[in-house]
Amino acid sequence: MKKLKNEKELVKKAIALGMAYGEKRGVVEFEATDSAAEKVEYIYRLLVHDEVIQALPEDQVSQPSMQHKLAIWASKQKG
């Protein structure tokens, strides 16, 4: 897995977009006390469930791989 040039910024963008997506759908309300790792996992699983992104093989699911997948997704989003 090759890191993206600005992956850290893209992960932040993905979290913001994913939170908005989940709240707009009415399936989640994020709390200020939720960690970034919790948000990444929830957003990743929600997007996989909604078939927005393709799931990683279960043995490859880890925090860095989920962040990478969300960064790729965020890089394709407008705004």
C-alpha cells in the first residue's frame, strides 16, 4: 500500500465528509468524545455497507488500511 502524497489531509477530509454523510443519512450522531480511530472505522464500515467503497479483505482490515481507503475516497470527492 503506497501512501498518498497528502494522505493525512485527505483522511481529515474523509472524516468530515463521512460524518456529514452518516448524519445526513440519519444513521449516526458523532460525539465530541469519539476518537478519530472510532470515526474512521465507523465511516469505513458505513461506506462499505452502502457499497460506496469496496471492502478490504477481512484479514487486511486495520486502522492504516481503513485510513488509506478513506483517503482515496476523499480524493475523489468534490469540495
